Amino acid sequence: QSVLSQPPSASGSPGQSVSISCTGTSSDVGGYNYVSWYQQHPGKAPKLIIYEVNKRPSGVPDRFSGSKSSNRASLTVSGIQAEDEADYYCCSYAGSNNYVFGSGTKVTVL
Amino acid sequence: QEQLVESGGGLVKPGGSQRLSCAASGFTFSDYYMRWIRQAPGKGLEWISYIGSSSWNTKYADSVKGRFTISRDDAKNSLYLQMNSLRVEDTAVYYCARSYTIYDPFEIWGLGTMVTVSS
């Protein structure tokens, strides 16, 4: 299975907005609205922060938002805070009951 | 509290076998799809297998197909991953995760268990 393409790193100062892209194909990101995003702090398990492109689970701050255009999904952290420094992974349904993850983006709060 | 706890990791030689377990608590285990996802050291996440609420409904990533077998015991609220013919490249932290349907996200994850394949 192919890996979705994400930038290796992104950064921003506290209070700024940081966006991360996730690029796939028409067979995954572009073909389904089942894109999710996971936050992973060092040594911890991943945590779901966005599902079905732009929905937030209960308890996830509203500074996290998601969107999608064609084969590219995006995660935006508006007003980034120190605790948002983590690795972020996108994930998409890829048909035939397969899932594919992104390569991951390390977000640094300057 | 809804929780998943993996166990069974350790050091195994190439070509060897290992069985991982994932104990669920705080929710009706039998209602959920369960998945195994792994993360090699310093690398990204890789979905490797799922099992539906019916045990016959399984799927594997190409990287583990024919070597790994996923199973579940709803009476014991447990998920398993039997790993055979292990390779060095199978070295990873193995996480179990749940979702309500095949399309739903991986909403709860365990803390993971480390499997190291090395001679």
C-alpha cells in the first residue's frame, strides 16, 4: 500500500496558524470522505483529532480543523499552543477495506 | 473507562513466532471492528490488519499477508495477532485500535507493545 505524502515538518509561534497537507490519489483521499488525523506525542499512542475530513471528536479543541480538496487533505491548527507540539498523521480509507497512513509531520511550536 | 491494553511483545529471532494480545475493557467489545497498527522505530504508522465483529471478516496488509493471523475472543474481550515467519523489518511497536464500522476512524488506541526481531 502507498503512503500518503505529508511534509516532514511544520512550525509556528504560539498563537499562529499551522497547516499540514496530506496528498494522496483518487483511490484514497480523493475517492472517499473518510480522512482522519491523529496526533502523537513522543512515546505515546496516537490520538484521533479529526475524522471524516472535518469532524472533531468530543474533547478535541476547536482550534483543530480539517478540510479536503480533490486528492489533498489538510489539517489546520489555529492559534497553536505549546501542547500541540507533536507528530501528526493523516489516514484515508483506500477502498476494498484498506487503509493508508500519511508519512507524518513533526510540528514544532517555536 | 474504555481501554485497550496490548501485551506479548518481546525479542524474537528472525523466522520465529510471537503472539500479541489486546485486552479490552469498558465497552462492548463484540460490537466493534478491531485493528492492529504498527510503528517501526522512528517511522510512521502502518495499518496491518483488521477483524470485523464477525471473526470471518478479516483483512491484511500485503506486508504481512500469509504470515500474520488476526483473531478475537469476544467471551474474553480479547484481540490477538499471531505473527509467524518474523522478519527484521517487522520490528515495531504494535498497537490495537477499535472502530465501530469499517469506515469509522480508529477512535481508541492501546499504549502498544514492542516487538523486536533480531538475531
